[in-house]
Amino acid sequence: MKRLTKKLILQQKRKKKQREKALRRIRLKKRREQKRIHTLNEIVMTAPETFDIHMEEHRHSLLEFIKNLQKQLEKPSARKIVLDFRQTKKFVVTGTLLFFARLSHLMGIRNRQITLKCKPPRNSKANQVLEQIGVYKLCGYHFTGKLKDSDVVHWQVARGTVVDAKYYAHTIEKHEGSLAEPLVRGVFRGMAEAMTNVMHHAYMDTGDGKSPPKNLGWWVFSQDKDGYLSVAMCDLGIGIPKTLPRKFRALFNNLLERFGAPTDAQCIVASVEESKSRTRQRERGKGLGDIIAAAGGDGTVMIHSNKGCYVSERGRVSHYNYKNDLEGTLVFWSLPLAKEN
């Protein structure tokens, strides 16, 4: 066997380096291609600056974002969605609850068939909110900051599934540890009963031949802070305006006679007034009237359902309609805890 000369050894070394370099280029090209394909399959959705359903402009932006998100999550081909919160600066409790309810419901339907990621807000408080309510958990994002702002850390989150009216109150009680403590004490137990009764009708059959929505439930944010109890509850049902003709046909017929085609806000007002009349009868069930009665002259109640809104603030009542339908019902109320006594 011939001994390799120094020249041949150098040639072999050069060829080896060239082969290794070529292999590195091939691997790099493959990684870039995989990243390109991965990026093509990745859907980035930019979140609105403000999560709010009260102001028309903010409401439109939020509902469009939720609508587009729902459309993407319902696509069988969707594999990865990135929620970009970098521009988000403010989370208002009602708009935030509606978003969280929709997101958690849709992710429950897909059941690990899709990867949800996020880009956190640059705003510190907005960043804390997403950790506190559990959005980061849904996105698999590790929060490295600190929950410190008082108007964030006191909010508690609970959710449940509607099974049957007789089990509904028990379902709320199962989440006592997640709800602000005063909600489940004394008079607030009656309020919890009123809340469950309101949400029980959200998924009823309207008699229009369409099946009630499936895989639904309720979501609640609650806070006990600075002597006030604040509660926001949300369902993704058919809404008060659509349940009214089914539950109270005579009342709805009266609205038809008075207004022709009643607006969603007029339907909510009628439902509230009817509930108030039942509240005064001891043997009748509880409902929206109980919540408004508990708030009294010192508290605030807001009822959003589909396009309508009813507000009772320190005894003053107003109602109005929006252009955009939130497709569900959201009730917010806040009252001094001194009323418990």
C-alpha cells in the first residue's frame, strides 16, 4: 500500500471540508424551507388596542377581531394561530370577558388540534391581565413578570357548563374558591341563584327549527375590592331578544303592537320589567330583577344582549342599541358590600 504524500493528504482534507460545507448548505436550505412553510401555515392575528364593548368604535374593532378569530379557529386546516397583543393597551372587564369566553370555548372545541401562541402586550398592565385571566395558559406562554397592579390581581375567573336547572346552583357553588368570597355569603347566595336562572335560559330551544348551540357554558369574572363587589357574567347563547318570544309570548306580542319590530334594547327592557314584577312575588323565580334590586340606588347594572344594552346606574335607567351583535348575553353589576348587612 502506497504511502500518501503530503499533497494528497491536503487534497483529501480540502475535499472533506467542501463536502461538509455543502452538507451544511443543504441543511440550512432545508431549515429555511421548513421555516418558510411553517410561517405560511402560521396565522397571525393582531388584537385591538382596547378590549371594550361599550364605545361603538371599540366594540366594532373587538367584535371583528373575535369574528375573524372564530373563523380561523373553525378552519379544519388551521394548525397554528398567533395572537399579537403588542398594540393592546387596555382591557375593560366586559369586553375582556367576552373575548375570553369565545376563545376558551373555541379552543375547547378544537381540543389540541391547533397550536395557539401569542405575542405579549408592551403595556405592563395589559400584560398582567392576560396572565391573571388565563389567556397565557391557553397560549402556552410563560409569564415572567409580576402581578402587582391592584385593579388586576383581585379579579377571579370561574367557568362552568350548563347541564340542567336543578344542578345549576350547585355548579356555581363548586367554584366558590374561584369567585370573590362575598358572592357566596348571605344575600349573595340569592344573587348567585338569580344569575344561574338568567343563564339557564340562554341555550333554550327557540322553536325556530334550529338546534340550540352545543358545548356551551358560562364564564364569570368577580372582584371584591375597596368595599365593592363587581361581577361580570357571560353566556354565548341566543340572547334575551330571542328568548323573549319563547318565554313570554304575550309580552312579546305587546311589544309588536307598540313598536312593530322591537329593538334588542326594547326586548331587554321588557324582560327586566317582567322580571321585576316576578321578583315582588315571593313564590316566583328569580332573575334579572333580583340583580337590579340588589344593586339598588348605590350600584350599577349593565345588561348587554345581542345588539341591545340596558344600564341602571344609581337608580337612573337608560337603554340603547349598537350596530354590532355580540351574539350572547353579558351582565355586569357592582354594588357596595355594605349592602350585605
